[in-house]
Amino acid sequence: MTVESATYVNQLNTSHPMGSEDPKEGDNHIILIKTTLTNSFPNVGGAVSATHGDLSALAGAATTGASPKVTTPTAGDNTSSAASTAFVQTALAALSASSWSLNIVTSSSTTPTLVNGQLTVCTNSSAVTAALPASPSVGWMSAVYFENALTTNVVSRNSSNIERLAENMDVDADYTLLIFRYVSATTGWKLIGAI
């Protein structure tokens, strides 16, 4: 009896060899098994340490659309590992309330300068150009709320980038609250909240 034909593992017949084949066909069966394995797993170039449960969870998620489960990394992990919802919730809870608290002040000026740690409420009914703080340090946070009903307000970059761009930000929505955090010289001010 000749060796069965198969390209992938799922095409192998588990009843073969049947025992009545010529023993000289043994090497052909081994070659067939090796060929189907390499065809079925062409990108596996090392040891696979995933358990059957890990693989089943991924396969189940792929077919049902469910979210795959990931191991929760340790607090402070800054690798490219997937973050579980538990990890994200823990990280958010670890942020102290003071790191997000802002003193609230009002300004009737059409050209106020924003201050670190402060939410400036702009009350002028004319278009307002609010300047971000000059010479900021990493971690500074500043916010502005445009109380007028205009869509012509502007946030001036005040020599620092906003979202990696060396340009001012046009605020084309009325009654807008914008929260910025200074992250680096390259990125400059990052918009971390807009309401």
C-alpha cells in the first residue's frame, strides 16, 4: 500500500499506517508527517510555550469575537506586553488625586496666559487666545475652558509644540474644556482631555 497524501496535519489519516504496509514505506510516512507539520506551522521558528488553554482561548476569541484573556502584568510594567483591564484599573487608581487636581481661576482677558496646575475659565465674550505656560517642565498640567459660545478661540503654543506640531491650536467647538500635559520637548503639550 502506498503512503497516503496530505498537505496539512488535519488531512492525515490516523488509521495509517495500518500495519500491513511494506516496512520500507516507514521513511515515507515520517517524511509526510514532517511535511504536513511544516506546512501547517510555517512561521514557528522556536519553542512554543503556550499551553493548550492559551491556544484554545485565542482560537475561541477569534471565532466568537470575544476579547482574549491576558496575564495581568506587575505594577509599573512598561514593556510592550498586553495590558489587562485589571492592570489599567490598578494604574489609574495609583494616580494620586493631587496629580489631577487643578485650581480654578477665571479670566476676562482675551489673551490670558495659562498656569501650571490651573484651570483657567475664560469669560470674555470675544474670541480668546489663551497661551500655554512658557518654559514648561515635564509633567506640568494646564487646562482652559472657553465659556463664550464662539468657535474662533485659540490655544497659543507659547514657543512649545502642541501634539508634536509647532503651531497654535484652533478651538472650533463652543463651550470647550481642554486639558494639556507637557510630556517632552518633541511632543510638547499633549491634549489629555477635551470636553
